[in-house]
Amino acid sequence: MEISTLATYHCLAFVWYFFIAYSISHVTTEEPPSEVFLYGGQWKYLTVLNLVLQAVFYGVSFLADVLRLIKKLRCAKCIISSRDLLFSVLAFPVSTFVSISFWTLYTYNRELVYPKSLDGVIPLWLNHAMHTAVFPFALLEILALPHRYPAKKKGLILLGFVAFLYISWVLWIYSVTGEWVYPLFALFSPSGLAAFFAGSLVVIVSCYNFGEFLNRMIWGQSKFSS
């Protein structure tokens, strides 16, 4: 794909995610469900954090494209490395995980992850923008251009560290409020919850491996040297 075309695509994707993140942060209603506005607000939800992550990724991607267009290749090389690391370790695995886990749990019992009361707060189109469209966007990014993946150990350590931070955030919110971020968590014993988190980690690692596999199958071997 031509650099100018990539720049246009990445700019539009950035604007889209910025708009969605802005829209969800400004959702208002006269009688909002209380579970949305507990300690941590909307920033306790992985879905919302993922929107910010995607906006940052596409912003960095657009910057890399612009630098290449104006022939600032030395600066572009550094930004491209950051772009690829951000995509491989976080942007693709997290967006894929969000989409798969949300719709799996929603199909099983929506009250465990997205209570019906939210239908009066979050429009249907916004729900799909947050939970459905993120996966096709991630696939389109892989098809649009190759991304250099880090060494497997490094990539998984970084992904695991970020997952640990989010789990810590969830547990901290529970320690402060006595309420879980997602109603699903209340169904588990401590050991059951630990098993659930471990299973979720396995799923997101699988998402990482899936992205790496697709990138390799489409573009060939393309990795960082360290």
C-alpha cells in the first residue's frame, strides 16, 4: 500500500477511535445505572482502555507515515519501531481479546458483562463500535502493512506485565468499593477467580500468537533482532 494511502487510512482510524473514546466518555443520562459510575468510572473497563490504546496506536502510525512522506527517515525509523511494538504486543491482542471475550460472555449471559440497563445509556451503534469493529480494524491493519514482532519471550513478558497491571487495577477497585468491575467476578471464589484470570491470560496470549501467525503468513518472517 502506498505511504500516502496508509497515512490517510491511519489518520481516519485515529479520528474514528478518538471519536468513539470521546463519545463513551461523554455518555449522559438522567438516571445512569450506578454500576457505571463507581470508583474508577469508565476507566475501569478494558473496553474503554482499549479505545484509548487504539487511538494512540493509530496516532503513532499516522506520525510514522507523515515522517516517511516528508523524508525524515531517521525519525521515522524510531517511530516505526514503536508502532510495531505497540501493535504486536498490545493493539492487536487486546482488541481481539476484547471482542472475543465480550461476545462470548454476552451470548452466554449478558448480565454478567453488559447488564441490560446499559441499553438505555449506550446506543447500539456505540456498543458495536467498542466491541465488534475493533477486531476487523485489527485484521485490516495486518493486511495493510507488515509489522516487525519482537522476540517471543520479550513480547509475552511485556503483554503479561500489562495484563498484571490491569488485574491489579481491578482488584484495587474491589478493595476500595467492595464491588467488582464486572458482575461475572462475583460468582467466583478466590481460587475460581484466580483460575479465571489465568484462563484469560491464556486467551490473550493466544491472541498474540494469532496476530504473529497472520503477520508471518501474509508478509513472511519480520522480527526485531533482539
